Amino acid sequence: MAKATSKKIEKTKKKTTAKKQGKKTAASAKKVKVEPEKAAPISLENPTIYELLHQIAGEHGYTVAKAIVSEELTDEEIAKRTGIRLNLVRRILYDLYDNRVVSYRRVRDENSGWYIYYWKVDPERALAYVKTNRQLLLQKLEEQLEKEKNTIYFSCSNGCPKMTLEEAAENDFKCSRCKGKLEPYDNSATIISLERRIQALREQLAQA
């Protein structure tokens, strides 16, 4: 009996120890947090940013942006580093700022009292700005396409602006400008052009 009781006690101890170890392992697992991977910073080589820089200020726009991609610089420091005239650097910076590509930090000089502007490129902000503008343009083009598909137009042979069926009927199917006879207008070319632009914009937004 003593041996049997001893064995039972030993088994109970092992079970208790195993439970404690299991709880410790579970507690340790709960404490471990898996941090989400951070997205890689947007580069000036991003096709959308690269295209935007060249549209705004050509090759000089890219050169100026590249100079301040990793540090803040004044306009004079940028001019010295890039070899671009100071007046041109300032004009480029203002254009890039208007298009949300760069931002600045203003510091007051204690000796002169003048403000010094430190410029820094902001690719993520620029990309968001471009994306927003493209989305707005896409919405307008889609609305225009819907209108073109659901509207009957008439026009004269003199190249005057086309008119809707309602407008043509109100004018007895005579052009409001030249009084020429109005004929049905084929807007299929306009529809195809809009569809192509919409498709291109959708692809650009998907790649951005």
C-alpha cells in the first residue's frame, strides 16, 4: 500500500509540474508581439514621382529633389550642391511645393532677424497628392462617359458646338450659332477616347 501511495504522489507531482510549465510557456507566448513589417520608403525613382518631377520642372526638378531627399537644405545650399542658379532653384522649389513634392521648415536667424527656410523632399506626400488628383479626374471622366453614352446629340456641318436632342428640338433643329441644319452627331469617337483615358488612369492608380 505504501508503494502504491508513493507512486500516486509522484504522478501527481509530475502532472502539477507539467501544468505549471505549460502555463509559463503560454504566458511567454502571449508576451511575444509580432510587429508588422514597415513599408519601404517611397523613392524618387518611383515612376509616378519621377514623372511628376519632370512634368513640373524637367531634369532640374529631379536634381533639386534628389539633393534634399535625405537632409534639409537651404536654397543657397541646394544651388551650391547642384550647380543650378539660385533664382532657378527657388522657382523650382516653389513649383514643387505647390505640387506637394517638397515641404519646408522656417527658422528665424537670431543675428539678422531674417527667416531661413530649410527644404526637404516628401515623396509620400507627393504620391498621395497625385493619387487624389487622378481619382478626381477619373470620377469626372466616368461621369462624362456616362453622359456621352446616354445622350443623343445633333450638330451642324460648320463645326459649331454639338447640341442635345432637347436643345435641338427647342431650336427647330437649327444651329443656335449659324442657323445651319442640325443632323444626328456620331459621338462614338468621343466615347472610345474617354474609355481609353479612363483605362489608363485606372492602371496608373493601380500601380501607384
